[in-house]
Amino acid sequence: MTTPLPLELLSDTATINTGDTNNGTLSVGGCDLLDLAAEHGTPLFVYDEAHLRNRCHEAVDAFGDGVYYAAKAFLCTAMARLAVEEGMGIDVATGGELHIALAAGVDPQRLVMHGNNKSPLELQNAVKAGVGRIVIDSFDELDRLEALCAESGQSASVMLRFTPGVEAHTHAYVTTGGNDSKFGFNVANGDAAQAMRRAQASSLLNVIGVHAHIGSQVFDASSFAKAVQVIAEAAAPFDPEEICIGGGLGVPYVAGESAPTITQWGEVVHQACADGGVTARVTAEPGRAIVAAAAVTLYTVGTIKPIASENGEHIRTYVAVDGGMSDNPRPVLYGSGYEAFLPRCPQADRDLTVTVVGKHCESGDVLVRDAAVPDDIAVGDVLATPVTGAYGHSMGSNYNKVPRPAVVFVKDGDAQLVIRLENFEDLVRFDL
């Protein structure tokens, strides 16, 4: 059965080139993907800069200047600068993310500092830098931050993270809004109200409002409306200036999936706030929805291995590429699905079902379990997986001492290298 590539999964500027190949090669941002692979090597993350800016723009249109890019999805100095240029703030969750945002020149007042276990040094650096909002996640942290402010003579602007007990209908590993969560203060058992009373009583903390986050890869916008209802009711006695609904909006990764747009998400959230009588400023922190569909990852096929049973029946064909779980751990962690295609012939029939695997010493190192590819796929082909802009590079590793890939931003025919390819010398740089 012919399986066409779902073109809607490709970034905003993806185009089919005319040429003497089957159906023309694929370009993104005016750059031919095969040329990029030849120049920069593979694996390679290719981000469509126009797509990134369009999604940032859409988020600002939906939430105004109260929208913050969730840096954990993908962060480097170039990405931080781009998000701020388009009107977003930055949501950081560790001292490292804070350092990168500051190194990119981001105004500290446009930063929100998250984390369920911020170290004293992380809190100290956030207060010293003048971070616009520190999101308090526990009673221990509340005590820690108060003591630090007392010692330093500085105050801190804070929000409290409430856990609303809302089921987000997503993978258990990325569900964060349930009552049994390592994040935030539980609304149902009274911890949230107790924490808010303590924080508002402090002369060292400027309590701006309440934050909530129900999970990641959420496809049903009504889950956000339910969270707004719970948070608005729980926060009402404390008259917050601001309520942040967090992020977690899902994106389609494979054919047949659909998700609300950022615009639709904003409309649902604002309507829920209106219905709940919320007069506080409403803010949000999208990450995946900004960057996921902006990128494709390019690999080179190294081996093709058909497997037959002892009676000769075909079991599976493995296509091994030069990356894997070190540049995209999501399939291993969550069983996440992806598509695959050949940039040399993106419109060709994809009649062959294969399993795309990486080069790591794990049977679970699978990138695409049942990938539809052209039946003339060959060793040496460049293979691409779309929608890899979120949680690929950011969750990447050096497993098996594989250097992490380069990242390029492409726009109007120009490819800007924003993260260089690691080399073998990088792998021993910290050894003593």
C-alpha cells in the first residue's frame, strides 16, 4: 500500500525542488537538505527559522507579553535570542538554563525560574541576577528562599506552583498536574492555600501569583480549561495579580494525529478564565509547540538488514542510521512515534515498512518502529525524521561516547551553524 509523506508534518518553508531526481529533493528555508548533510555531516538538526519566528509570533498574539518560551524543549543562545526578539520571555528550570539565557543577553526581568529542587546556588544566582519570577515549588524551597533573601538583603518576586489534580490524558512520565506529583503544592489537601498564606505573610517575598502545569503533549484543550477552573477557584481568596497556565500543548508527530493550534489553545484558556471570573493577568509557557515541528533530523543509512524466519518468511527489515537514542531518546523513554522519509525523493511512494534503528548497543535503540520508506532505500541514503525540534537535542547524550550533532538554523537560502558538531576531543575534555 502506498503511504504518502504527510506534508503537514513538515515545517513552514519546506519545498520540493525541481531537478533530475525522482520527484525533486526537499529544501527547508531555501536550503537543500542533501546539501546540508554533505556540508555539516549527519546526524544533523535542521531548524526552519521562519517557522520558529511564526510560532513565537502566534504565541505572543495569543497571550501578549505574558508568554514565556519553555527553554527545556530546546535551548542555545541563538534560540534564546530569537524567542526574545519575537516578544517572548524565557522559562528556565536549572542554573544551566539560566546561565545560557543570561549569556544570550536576555533581560533577567523576562525570565521565569522553575524547578522542583532548586539548589541554594541556583536560587542565589536567580536572586542576584534579578530574575523576574521565581516559581516556588515546595515548603523547603519557601524556607530556603526566605533565608537567602534575609541573608543577602534582597527581595524576590515569586509565584507559587499549584497542583490542580487535573488528568491531562498523556504519558505517565510527562503528567505533572495530578495530586501524586513531585511538582508544586497540592490544591486538594490544602497545601497550596497554606503555602500561599505563608508566602504572602513574608516581608521578603513579593507574591505575584499562581502557576500550574498539567503535563506535556496534551491534545485535549479542555484539560487546560479544567485546570483554569481549579486554579482560579483555589487562587481567588489570595487575589493574585497573575495566573500562569504553563505549557504542554501537544503537536502531531505522525500521520493522523492532530492538535489545537497555539491560537486555539489561547482562546480556550482565555474563555475558561472569563467563565471563571478571572481578572488576573493570564500567562503561558509553550515550548514544544514553538520548536517541535520546526526541525528535521538528518541521518545517513549505514546498513540495511532484512531478517527472515527459519522457514524463509520475512520478519522485519532493519535500517540502521548513524544516530539514535543519543540524539532522540523520546522513542525509548515514551514509545513516541515518528515518520521517516528520504529527502532525495520526498514525494515518492513509501511502500516498504522498515524499523529505523540507531547505532547504540541497545536493542531498544529504535527511532521509528514501523517506518514507511521508498522500496529503493539504499546504504548511503540520507534519511530524515520530521518534528524533532523539541526534546531531541536538549535530551541528547554522549551514550557510547557518540559526539552530539550540530544544529543549523536555515532561512532564505542561508544556513547558520548555531551549535557545532562535537568531536572526539570534546569527549575527553573533562577527564583528569
